[in-house]
Amino acid sequence: MSAAVRLGFCLACAALTLPAAKKPITLDVVAKPPHTDMGGTPLWAPDGKHFAYYKDKTILLYDVPAKSAKLLINLEPLEAAAVKVPTPERFDWRNRRVQTESLEWSADGREILLEVEGDLFLWHMDSGKWDQLTNTPVAEADPKLSPDGTHVAFRRDSDLYTLDIAAHKETRLTEDGSATLLNGELDWVYPEELDLGTAYWWSPDSSRIAYLQFDISREFEYPQIDLKARRALLELERYPQAGTPNADVRVGVVSKD
């Protein structure tokens, strides 16, 4: 008997002696992402002593030294202030595995950037008040504070934008985004196969943004069928099936304004 086989046999025997799990395994447990026990990924504050996490329609702040949590933000007023984004008729297969963060601490820990119902908000820790940064019927996606905290970058549709927080001035950084030309937006392959969650990044000095541009116009349109409705709905997915072209990907750098 080889060493690998003996090791496997010993592990199997040891597993039989373990006590039974107290919580039954259900489909919900299996399907739930591993980070959702606290309502999403807990995000550490810059001081390393606190982290924020979602619970229902609130954000809680956990104090690690004190081993206690308190209510930080009630999201209902922000949801009421956000402009409702129309529900798309067809499922977006392209970004189905993208999981961008909807909460980000500023570098000094004094503010929290939030994406709520497609709009962006800035929460001030000292006053407990918030500013609404965007107010549009188009969702702002993948928002990121600049390292110096003066600007917010985000994607709207398939183009990149920045917002000067103090001046409340919005700048469009790319102009050629479309259904098949994606600026700072991922195609199907990168999140699905490479587990990449974003396609743009701030420079350390907050002056520029590097981004990926995906030209998916040559990708095969794979026919997906939505069978949930009374009548089946055709949903075409840009999918580089074996033997067909992948996306053409370029790296660009653009000034923040």
C-alpha cells in the first residue's frame, strides 16, 4: 500500500470518529457564499480595530477589542433617496460572477463610500450624516475612492467616470463604451475563469486610472434560454466557446479629469 493510499485511509477513519455536525447541510447552506454569515464581506477600518458589515437593511460596526457591535448606518433613508434603476428585461450573463464591494472605507477612516440601489453616498463618521453623490436612473457600478479621498471613480454602463467630491463635478473619462466595447468593465471570461472582480485601478498618487478595455464584438453569441416565465425568452450571451475568438483586451491609462 502506497504512502498516499495509507494517508487517505487514515484520514477516512479519523473522519468517522468526528462528532456529527450540529447544523444540518441544506441546499441553502451549500449555495450560500462563504462570506455571507455577516451579510457580506466584513470590511476592516483603517485602524485595524473595527470592521463594518451588512445586516438586513443596516450596516453594523464591530469593535474588536470590546467584542461588541453597534448600529452604524440605517440604509432605508438612503434607499428612499436613490433613484430607482429600471429592472433589465434580460439577465446580464456577462457579469454574473462579478462581486464588487458596495462599501469602502476612506484611507483616514473618516468616511465610508456606499453604493445603494445604484446611487453613491458618502457617510461621515464624525457627524453620522451622509451626502448623496449621484442621483441618476442609471446604476453607478464598482465605485472606488481615490487614495487621497478627494475623488470617486465609478462605471456607468460601459464607460468610466470620476466625481470631484468637494466640487461635486463629474468627469467622463471614456467616450466609446458600448455593448461590445467595455471600458473598466469585465467580460465573461475574467471573472468566471480568473476570479477577477474589477477592471480598473487608481494610481497611488490619485492622478490617474489604469483600466482594461474589452472588445467582445468577435465573441460567439451563445443562445441561453430563460424558462422561468410563461414563455421562454432568448438571452444571447457573448461566450468564447472553444474554437471561437476571445475578447481583444487592452490596458489604458487616463487622467482623473
